[in-house]
Amino acid sequence: MLHLLGVAAAVLISFSAIFIRLADVSASTAAFFRPAYALPLIAVLYALTRGSDTRTRRERLVTIAAGGLMGLSFTLWNYAIGFVGAGLATVLGNTQVVFVGLFAWLVFRERPPAATVFAVPLVLAGVVLATGVGRPDAYGSEPLLGVLFGVVNALSYTAFLLIFRRTARGLTRPSGPLLDATLGATIATLLLGLATDPGFDLRPVWPAHAWLLALAVGSQTIAWSAILIVLPRLRAIDTSVILMVQPGLTVVWGRLLFAEQPSPLQWAGVLAVLGGVALVMFASARERAHGRTLDDPARSPPARHATGPQRRW
């Protein structure tokens, strides 16, 4: 049952970029309403579990500031979707899995899996190939810009995750940090939209906002709440497999719904990025599983955070 719930949540999350394309609003507009529509729901969850939040005021302010990085990531990702399509943009966003391990090592001296040494050049090569290398058959209105925005999106989300997991460490329920991060993302996307996007529009328009509601309520709140409940109760290797479902499915949906057809070079880039991400995830899963019985996931300590692909909380 837990496996089915995890897979169902991953499938729902895989539609995130699809909902953004279907909404057909400006990048900043979609980025703002994504956390804004989710904020009331998360506030209700927080109100029900408030007693479990033991963070200081300073830690809450840091989490809100980290949420600003998440909001920046949302905006950059939406631009990438417009430039290079839902599938490629989502795959590029998942390079954060590699970046988190790399920067945690450089900044916090946390030893990454040995596989990271091999994954980094593989992912970087995939990023280069995803641009189409200047060939006329490359998919996307602006392939080079799309890849650039996609990678900077991953870096922004990496910074958010590294800060978020520090402030949420030790909490049994994620609703408090999630509320603060969502508030920070809402503020940041509002300011970015007003300052940089002439097409930024706060007026609810049908059916665009139906898709944005589906994104915020379905993919953003329900699916990731299920993921955060399920993942600590599954084997680490099962967690990695479930989270790898999401970017692969987004590529499929982009092909079926929008006829997104990357060039052969771009497909090679997709496979290289996914291969590098999978390498890091499975290596991390093996390390987390070391010293416990794989058939008894309940013996492992609860996970404090999720760092899987397009893990948009």
C-alpha cells in the first residue's frame, strides 16, 4: 500500500510542468500562484500540528528567507519550460540531486557518495548535450537559454534545500518549516513578478487558474505531503526508484500532450542527466541502508527531509 501511495504521488508530481504549460500564463504569474494557492492549505496543516514546532524565531526567519530561494527557483523553472519544454526543463531541474551532495561536501564537509565523482561529469555532459549544441534540429524556442535557466533553477533549489534541511532538522512533522518556506516563496515570487515581468497578472482567469490550482493543491500540497509521509517508511532503494519515476514521466507527458520531440543529441543529454542522478540516488540509498536490515525499513530512523527529483515539497 505504501509503495502504491508513493508511486501515485510521484505520478501526480510528474504533471507539475504540464499544469504550468496548460495554464499558459507568464512565468512569474505561474510561479506566484503556485505557493500562494498552497499557502492556506499548509497553514491549516500547521495549525493542527503547531505544538510539534520547537524552532526559534530566528530559525523561522531563516526558513522564510530560504523560501525566497525556492520562489526564485520556481520562476526560473517556469522560464525554462517556456524555452525548452516541460520534459527537458524538469530533467534539468533534477540535477539538484547531484548539486546537493556536491555543495554539502564543499560547505558542510558532509561526505558525498563515491558515485558523485562519476555522476558530476556525466550530468555536466548531459547538460551540454541538452542544449542541442547549436544544431538546427534542437527542440525549444531558445534551447541554450532553456538549459541555462534550468541549471540555475537547480542551483537555486539546491541552496534552498541545504538551508531548509538545517532548520527542519529534528522535527517530526514538516508543516511548520513548509509553511514558512511557502510564505517566503510567495513573497519572493510576488516581488520578482512585479519587478521583472510586464506580463505578471494577479487576476484569476479561467481556465488558466484551474490548472494553477491543480498544481498547487494536487502536485504541490497533497502529493508532496504523501511523499513526506511515505518515504521514511520505505526502504531507501524503494524511495530512490519511486522518485526517479517523476522526471521520466514528465518527458513522456510532454511528448504525448505537446509533441515535445528533443533532438537525438538532446535525448542523449536527457539519458546522461537521468543516469547521473540515478547513480547518486542509488549510491545514497545503499549508504543509508548500510547497517540495517533492508527487509525491515521500520528499523531505520525517520528521514528528516526529501531531496528527490523535482521534489517541490
